[in-house]
Amino acid sequence: MGLLEIGRIVRCHGLTGRLKVLSYLESPDLLTHLSEVLVGRRAEDAVPFPLEAVQPGKGSVILKLGGVEDREAAVKLLRSSIFIQSEWMKELPEGEYYWSEIIGLRVLSEEGRPLGTIASVFPTGSNDVYVCTGTEGEILLPAIADVVKKIDTDRGIMVVRLPEGLTEA
């Protein structure tokens, strides 16, 4: 049983304990079918909370969690992650990945040069963009076959071909 990080609590929403969550999900529809989520700074520390309400937004969701009844309780959860059981997610076709599988991968050039780690992912409409931070500073990698040559989640690596001019090196 593994946990998948599906978002991060970024701020309180109102006075009744609601939380604004930066969602890593393509669609918040999954959340509307869940009875609970797990909340913690790390997956190992995550504790279950009943999921009482989900209000979708653009790139975020507002959650009402059972037991979080006021702003003071909500503040204690700021910067925590939202997790779900991995078996609650549908299996993706080969070559497709959940953002939680991409974030944290070590990035190597085709020549084997370490470039950094995937820190975040954001959608652009036509494709996602992987934000790599590390030796070259911040590199924005379009999630397209011409750039991303290999993803090996078992080994925790992504191999990329950097388009000319993307970095100074």
C-alpha cells in the first residue's frame, strides 16, 4: 500500500476550517468520490481525515476536512501535503505518469550529466512542463518526446535531450 501526493495545502479559506489545496490532479473529480484523504508533511507522517466537501477551482481545490472546524485548526495544516492510497487511482496507460511519480526524479542529460531534480509540474494546455532545479539553475522541460527521452520511476531518473539554447552549458 503506497501513498500518492495529490496536492499541497497552500492557505486557509475563510473562517470555518476550509483549506485551499494546490492540486496535482488533472481533474478534481477523483476527490468527489473519496470519503477520506491523508494529510502530513511526509507520507510516513500522514494521518487520515474525513473528506466532507470538495469545491473545484482552477488548478486548486477547496477542501473541508472533518475535525478541522476553524481557521486556527486549518493554520496548523498549512504547507502539509494531501495524500491518497495509490490503489484509489486508476492505472494509466504505459508511458503516462501521475505528477507524483514525476516529482522528485533525478534528471540526467543523454550524456549522463546530472541536471537536477524535478521540483514541480505544471500544465500549459498542449503539454505539461517539468521544473528541474539543480546544477543548471531552473530548467523548464516540456513534457514532449523530443525532450523527455526516458522515465524510469523504479530507478528514480528521467533522461532528457536539452533543446539548443535551453541552458548555457
